[in-house]
Amino acid sequence: MQPMQQSVMEVSGLEESFNQVYEIDPLKDGRWADFVAGHPDACAFHSVGWLKALKVSYDYEPFVLTTARPGETLADGLLLCKVKSWLTGSRIVSLPFSDHCQPLVADGKTLAKLLKRARESQESGNWKYIELRPLPSVSPELFSELGLNPSQTHALHVLDIRPSGEEIFNGFHKSCVRRVINRANREQLTVKEGRSDEILRMFYSLLLLTRRRHELPPQPIAWFRSVLDCLGENALIRVAMKGEVPVASILTLSHHRVVIYKYGCSDAAHHNLGGMPFLFWRAIQDAKAAGAEQFDLGRSDLDNPGLISFKGHLGAQASQLTYYRHPTTPVPGPAAKSRIKLAQKMFTLLPNRLLSAAGAALYRHIG
């Protein structure tokens, strides 16, 4: 997508009455699925399957703002979701648990109109804030002129998989990736993949280990089951096996020519086997064979240099991913950060059953 540079001020003289923008339910209005299927900037996060998983698991309410009148073919759409929480405050997010959600519009004028309506919806509905998670191609000025200011910044890594498999492999870091993949092959790691309960249980057992290492609760297993069921063949779990022992796992989402790495987990006791690089190489090869052109490695927190380096070692190009909010919310102070750190330490002490229960109780409030 070309950067949207058109200023909001350029359209200030146009009539922007409320009834020029329409709200539709993407889970019930079939036009949304058709629109997403044909739009070059749409990804798995825009899909009806992903929205359905959010609704089924957390009761979030997706909606789309568009300039298309009822019955007209959609030519644009700003996808949003209502997150209702007594704990963290009710808000409008585009989209919860999604690394990014590009506004599907052709120009800055249309985006400005939809953003203005989104702000009106947020303010008239007494929502705590509205948050947008666009790709870097959208000009920041479009958000700042409407009072949406940067709230979070992440690194986004995307790998171009149009070159030959040999070129992609040679683009991996020699010692950190290529050598490790060769080690995994010598160790005779194998891959199990699918959406079955058995595969999901393997993935989740590794996720519990990983989240405990990171001092965080896991999302409930029901969330992952919803993702697999609602996205069908567009969601897939791969598990690296050493004999009958699962050592690493990743969950990917696909839509058209883009595959997204969404979740990953591993057993630290077997990191020396190279399970994660092995799985990424397998997923990249499969994506290329299926006709994909990009492998989206997802967002990384800027305070996680190890993860950023790993994605860079896979040859992915990094860009800055900025989220925008209106109104801006305060940054947690020292006291709040101390409470968070204490809670994280407590998570490491919980048995798996209670750790999973903590995730089931909390995640609906943090989307």
C-alpha cells in the first residue's frame, strides 16, 4: 500500500454528516467476507474467522465503518472491536490480540472520514479510548490531526519469500539459524502438524512452559481451539518432535499471499536441538509452496532484543509498528509497575491448572 499522505485539513470543507458513514456487523453482513477476500491489504486478522474467534472466546463485538450504503458493494472499511471490561475499562480496539489491523481504504480522505466517525462513536458511547493498530504505510499525520497520538511502539518483521528457497536459506544467519537447522536435521527432528486435539494439547503444554519462563499466564486453551475451529485450514499448529517428545511449536495464520506467525513456544530443556528455527524453516517452505509471498513474523516488544535479533537472523526486514489512541492514557507509574512485577513472580509459583485458570480469568480484560 502506498503511504496515505493526504491531510485531514484538505477535506475539512467537505460535508461529513453522520449518515455518510455506515456501521455494519462483519459477522452477519456477507459483504465483509467478500471484500476481505479481494482486498490486497487484508490479512488473517481481517477475516471473519478471526473475528468469530474473538467473539466466541471473549464476547468482543466487531464492527466495521464504511462509506458504502446498505446493499452497495464495499469499497472501504475500518474494522474495530468493542472490548467491554469492568476491570480495565471498556474501549474500542482495532483489533484485540492482533499484531496489526490495516484500515482497508484507498486514500487519506476516506480514512479521515472513517476515523472521525470512530472518534464520535468512542466519545458518544463513553468508551475509555479508541486504539488503532495500522501498518507503517499509513502516515502518522492522519492520526495526529484527529487527536490520535502514539501509545505503543513495536518492531515488526516481515520476510519476503518470493526468492528461491536456496536464496531464502542463504539469507539466514550462518551460525544462529542455518547451523541450528542443520543440527535439528542431524538430530532427526520431525514435524507433526494439524488442528486436532492431540496437536493442540502438545502445543499448549509447551505454551505453559514458555509463559511460566516469561512470568506470564497463558491464554486459555479454549481460545486456541476457537482460532483453529473458526479459521479452519487458515490456522495451523506445527510441533517439532524428538522421537515422541514435543520440543517446540508454532501456530500460524494464513490469508491469500501472507502467512503470519502468531504464537510460538518451546521446552527450554531441548533448545539445543534447534526446534524453533527448524519449525520456522518448515513453515516458510510450506508457505512458499502454497503461493505465499510474505511471511509476517509478527510484532516484538522493543525491550526484547533477543526476539528482535532472532527474527532479524531469519532475514526479515524490520519496521516500526506504532499504535495510536484517543485519548492518550497515562503510562503506568512505579507503584503500578511494582504490582505487575509482583504478580508476575506469583504466576511462576502457580501449578499449571491455576496458571491456566488465571489466564482464562484475565485475558478477556486485556485484549
